[in-house]
Amino acid sequence: MSKPKSEIVRKGYSKIAKAYHKQRDKYNNNLLLTKISKRFPKGSTILDLGSGTGVPIAKFLVNKGYDIIGIDFAENMIKLARKNVPRAKFIKMDITKMKFKPNSFDGAVSFYAIIHIPREKHACVYKKLHRILRPNSHMFLNASGYDVNGWEGYGKDYLGVPMFWSYYGPKKTSRLIVNAGFEIIWSKVLKLGGDKQFWVLAKKND
């Protein structure tokens, strides 16, 4: 494919925003979110990377009393998110190019977003997260749960559009997160929504 990888993801998700919203709402991550959200102090400002339509993640966290800032670079995803979760703030922004001041957030979450970022940029994203999180804060995210050295490629039909995928296995992902300065508190491979995902809770200690 001749289009840049990020453009395939951005345009693809913008085109399928409504269809994705219907599918995404079927996957209930509330048990995980309930467990993990206890790590965020009351009134925390949390960054949601790859926030999509705002459902279910941003909506769940807003209803728990957190201030949510979601970023996504697919225009129609942002539009839907603003309608679905009006109490959250959503910004059109590329995760790999996010620019926030150091120590801006009390926590971060990212569901089903890292798998669309080129592998060579994963380390940079984790380092950016470490920089913008406040000391003693947590991030909770998922990456690929498949035990491989890494894979990158394209799918021809993801809800009717081409899509780009890129990931490392759990061991490599763990190393990148630790190398970015985080301590991994909990991690596990779970099969939710049909695919194996590697779920990680990590803490910034300094």
C-alpha cells in the first residue's frame, strides 16, 4: 500500500466510526476498569489515548468522577466521542506526536490503540507517557497478547476498510515499558473480544 501507515489507520477509523461504535460497545471491560480505576485518586485527570467514540472507556471513567482528556486522530471518532461523552474533553491528536507539558496527568489508559502504531514508535510513545504522567501515577493499556517477536502488516477488510496493524509480543512490550521508566505492577494475557491482548498496569515511581 502506498499510503502512509498512519493515514490508513486515521482514514479507516474515521470512515467506520459508527460501525466501530456498535461493535466496540459489545466488549465489556468494566470489570477490568473497575479494578484498575481504584489506582487513580479521586478527581484524577486521566489521559485516554486512542479514545475512539468515547464508549465504553471514557464514559465509564467520567461516570466514576474522573476528568478525562481523550485524544484520537480520526475526525469522526472525535465527533462521536464529543456527543457520547459530553463531560469529557476530546482533542484531535496523533498519539505518536502528542505534546503535553511534563507531569500533566494523574493517569493514562489506552485500549486497542498501540496495535495500530508502527512498532518502531512504541518505545517513544511509552517514554512520552512517562514524561507527561505525574510521579506515583499509573497507566493501564493493552497490546498484542500473541507470543511472537513482532509482526506488522495490513488487513484488507476491517469492518469494510483496509487497516494497518503492528505489534510486539508481551515480553518485548514489557521490556519497552520498563525501559521507559515504569514499574510493571500487573500484567496478563486475556482473550477479550476475540483476540488475545496483553494487559499491563504500570506505575511511574519518580
